[in-house]
Amino acid sequence: MVNTNNINIADRSVLSSPGQIRSELPLSIEAAIKVAKSREVIRDILDGKNKKLMMIVGPCSIHDPDAALEYAQKLKELADRVSDRIYMVMRVYFEKPRTTIGWKGLINDPDINGSYNIDKGLFMARNLLLQIIDIGLPVASEMLDPIIAQYLADSVSWAAIGARTTEAQTHRQLGSGLSMPVGFKNATDGSFKIALDAVTTAKSSHNFIGILEDGHVGVFRTKGNEYGHIVLRGGPQPNYEAEHIAFLRVALKKNNLKPMIVVDCSHANSHKDYRKQRVVLEDVISQIVDGEDIIKGVMLESYLECGNQPIKSGVKPSSRISITDGCISFEETEELVLKTYERLGERQ
């Protein structure tokens, strides 16, 4: 018999269903109320009903849950100090899209050793989300694998679709069915059109195949997501400056889309140099102070200590330094957030 199926599959195993993991790590009633309220606040910020600035702040990726909880405690204390002008959301990213190859995140390889214990990674990720919500912070996460979304999405307040997946029909359909506001990043070439198309597509209803709570395959029929919006992350050149914002305002109007933007101060906007995030943030806040009302939020990559570290075979990485993109330290984060708070008091 000639085999024509799974020729390049080395191994397969059964994964716990979304329902199994969610039943073992349930979202409590109190936590569900927090998630629902935080989503409402974010929707109001995007609509302009709430004039606070949303700041999505946290590590490029989570690789040590205990260190992430330490960070969350610090961020919560800071968030409480600025809560009348800033709505703080913690960046809690478990999946990392790779241009070629590399560590794909805590869910895919929680032990950072190539063992790829995805079942363990899912439990670790969900448990951490629940703990951060209990601390009192809403969480933001990237939805990369559409199946993984079923395991975590009930606890996420703001979701991102990355620059490499914004063009994918799969992720636009996913965004249309997600229960929280979704930010679509502009393409890696810096253009806006793909993100504009993604937001337009996510507003519409869709039918697609996905995984059900019990692990069976099912058909999902979505209502469409009115709170899809663009996240500016730069391209060959940054795209956060006033002329880019003005151009995008016109483009959003022409496409009958709500005037709402989030600016990513990292990635290509900072030329992939974490130390330049403050330059982007200061420019964006100056625009807001001068009356620019289309910018609803900003993103910062920040962790306990600054910089990043390489992953070395057989060597456990430091828990306090990013193993993906470079991050600013918590001390610098605190400085920038407090400075932003003061400047927002000057807003026109």
C-alpha cells in the first residue's frame, strides 16, 4: 500500500481540550466580572467616551511565570497611582511569531529546551492569566494560533493580531468572533492598507471551522467585531509621527471605520532598539496633548530588567530579562508612565 498521508509528521499526541483545561483552571465569577468590566472600559476609550489613555505595558514575551507575577504586582501599584488619567493593561504574550525559526513562546515550549510540552504550556499560561487578573490588572495577549485562542480568550481584555498574520483570512475571521477589542498591526512593510482591510473584514460576520470546548471540530458563525482597530508598529521607517496619524485619520474615514489607533512604541517604530521607545512615547504624548484624539493607546515593551538575553543550550536563562525582544527596565517604565501622567494633565 502506498502511503500518501502524514508523510512529514514524526509524531502525534492527544492534547487536553479547551473545556478540560478551563474546568481545571476556571475563571471565577469575580474574575469574569473584572474581565467584562475591563473590556467595557477599553471599548469606551476606543469610542472616546472615556478620555483615559490606554497603556499596554509588559514584557515582549512571558518565559518565567513567577517573574511575570512580580512584574504584575509592580505594575498594579503603578497603575493605581495614575488611574485617573491612564488605563493600564498588562502585556501577557505567550506566542511568538518567528520570521524564520526560534523559540515560539511559553505555550509551545514552556521548558525552553525543545521538549515542546504544549499541554504543560497551556496550563501554565492560563494559570498565570488568572493570577494576574486576581491581582487586578486586565491583560492583553496576541492571538497567533486560532486553536489556542479557545483555551485563553475568556480571560483576555484586549487582543492583538500581529503584523505577520494581519493579512491572513484565518486571523481576520478569528478577530470577528473574539469577545474583546482587537488591534490589527500594520504590515511589516509599514503600509496601512492590509490593516485597514483587516479591520473592515473583522467587522463583518464570518463562518469558519474551529475547535469546540470538548475538542471536537465545529463551525463558528460570528457576528463581527465593531472594535477592531489599527496598531501602528512601523515598517522600514517609523509611522507614529503626526503626518502618519493625519494620513491614517483620512484613510479610516474613507473606509467608514471608527477613528481609533494604538501606537506601538517598540518594534520598527523604535528601530528595534528598546532604548528608543521613550522617543516614540514622548512624540505621541505631545500629539495627544496638542489635541490629537484619534490615538487611544500606546504599547511599551517593559520588564523587570532592561535589555534581552540569548537562549543558550543547557543554560537556564535569567528570569528577569527578556529572551525575545529587548525591553526597558521597570524603573524606566515607572519614570515614563509618571511623566506621561503629568503631561496628560496639560491635554487640550
